[in-house]
Amino acid sequence: MLKVLILFLLLMAGIVLGPMIAGHQGYVLIQTDSWNIETSVTGMAIILILSLLVILFVEWVLRRVFRTGVKTRGWFRGRKRSRARKQTNAALIKLAEGDYQEVEKLLSRNADHAEQPVVNYLLAAEAAQQRGDEIRANQHLERAAELAGSDQLPVEITRVRLQLARNEDHAARHGIDHLLEVAPRHPEVLRLAEQAYVRTGAWSALLDILPAMEKAKVADDTHRLARQQEAWLGLMSQAMADQGSDGLKRWWHNQSRKTRHETALQVAMADHLIVCDDHQTAQEIVLDGLKRGYDERLVLLMPRLKTGNPEQLEKALRQQIKQHGATPLLHSTLGQLLMKHGEWERASEAFRAALQQRPDAFDYAWLADTLDKQHKPEEAAQMRRDGLLLTLKNNP
């Protein structure tokens, strides 16, 4: 608009000033080595105006040409973007149907023109992995990494997820350790870390992430508690495998008092010590646990203990009977302990007390054994028949 205004002013000036200087035109001389150009001032003004008009015309033509090219490119780009959007929507429907081959095809086609190309390539990688094509999955993953730029978190999360799907557990563990440095409270990172640590037996690392899982509300309390106990059991097994009973006891004493007072861990620890043939330490843990609270799992370990001091176990059982009543389990366990050192009559009384509360095939068999030792074959045979009938009734 400014150029048109300048041109209009020049024309007006020519119209007004032209007649005024008609008689006083003078001339303009342009001289070079080989030729001279001589014209009037008015002629020179006309030449300049015409030159300006030509320049404006050429500029207009060029602008139209380049604008047409931009529009053409924009049209093609918009068409590809629209097609990518439709293919992405169709891929989501196929994903719900479980057609992973079609999902990969639709997501990867025109993915560079999608609204979020990184997401398209990541989903295509997971779809390719679902149908077992690891090569295509890796190709899509690398393309996503190229497009993601500095935001590599979703790419690395997908990479670890694919590694776990391929059972590349140690590679996934390496990736998880790096992700936890970058995003220590990311819910999906914590879920993948849980899987990787359980698979690789990284029990200490699993215990370390449990507080973060609680803060990020990953899984419920029951699940986290089960994982915690699984980690403790794993650490016990590792200590026992590496250094036997001595290493297991050292590991146990290095734990906090709160940990050592967990009943589930006391049961597991006593069981490991029994396997290591360290019955004395196992008995100490069982008795310490029963002092703090009654738990049937601790009582069930008593018959497996082989120590030179069974009186402590009998005393603890009778104390539990006083506190919690004459339960069948307590009487049955007492009977089994009395059998070990030949107190057949007292053992038979304990088994009878247990059977009065509930029938049990094992108690019938143990009672029959004690009656045999007391030279009561007929009653012993009757107990065996009752036990057999109960077994047949429970297992027709």
C-alpha cells in the first residue's frame, strides 16, 4: 500500500510540475567509456517511474508464484495430517479388538504427520512386540527416540516394558536403575521396577522402592505387604545359600528389632534354620514369637524342632492353652511333643482332647500309635478305623 501511495504522489508531482518546468527541462547525461546517454529531466523521471512499475509487477508475479507453492505444500501436508489422524483412530479400534498386526500397520503409516508421532511409534512398537516381531518393534522404538528429542522418558519406559516382555530381565533391570534416577516416583516406572527386581532377585532394591510405591499409590497395602515379605524371604534364602546357618543368623541379628518381631518373618526364619539343622536357634525364635503373641504358624513348627530341651516347648504350649483355651491345634501339638520322649499316656490324653473338639485323621493315627505303646491293640485298631473312615469321607 505504501508503494502505491508513493507511485501516486510521483504521478501527481509529474502532472503539477511537468508544465512548470516544460520550458526549463535541462538535460541528464550518463557517460561511460564507450557510449553516452543524454535525455531530458522529464524523460529521466518517466524512465524511473516505468522502472518502478516493472519492479512492482515482477514482485507481484513472484509473490503469487511462491504463495501458490506454499499453499500447495500446506494442502499436501494437511491431507497427510488428516489421513494420519484417521489411521490413528482406526488403530485404537483395532487395538481394542486385539488385531496387533493391523494396529502396527495403521499407527506406523504416516506416523511422522500424526499429532503426536512419538506416541504412534511407541504404540506401534508394543503392537509389533505383541505379535512377536522384535525387529519391527526395535525399529519403531528407535524412530520414536529420534523424534522425542530431550524427552526420552516415555521411550525408555516402553523399552523396559518390551525387554520384560522378551524376558530380558537383566537388561530391563539396568534400564530401570537409570529410570529411577530420572523419575523415582513415576507410577509406571515403579511398576516396572517391581517386576524387574522380583525377576532378578534384587530383594534389597525391591525393599528400597516400597516406600515410593506407597506414596505413589502403586498397588494396595496387601500387595505391598506381600512383596515386602517376599523380599525378606528372598534375602533369607540368599544369606543361607551364601553362608549357611551362621550367615543366616548374622543377617537376622543385623535386622531391626521391628523386623525381627514380624511373625511372618519369624516363621520363615525358624523354617530356614530347621532346614540348616540349627534347631536350637529355631526354637528360640519360635518361643520368642509366642511370648509376643499367639500364632498358629509358630505352633505348627514345634513338632519339627529337635532339641535337647523339649520341656521349654511343652511349658510354652501349656501356657498358650491357659491363655487362649484348649484349641485342637495346641492339644495335638502337645501330644506330638510328648510322643517324642515316650510319654504315651499323657500324649494319648492330649490327642483325645483334640479329637473331642474336631475329628482329624492324623490325630486318630497318632492316638492309635500311643495306644499300641500302652498295649491297647483293640482300642488302637478302632482309632485307625475311625481315621480311615474319616479319610474316605473327606476324599470319596
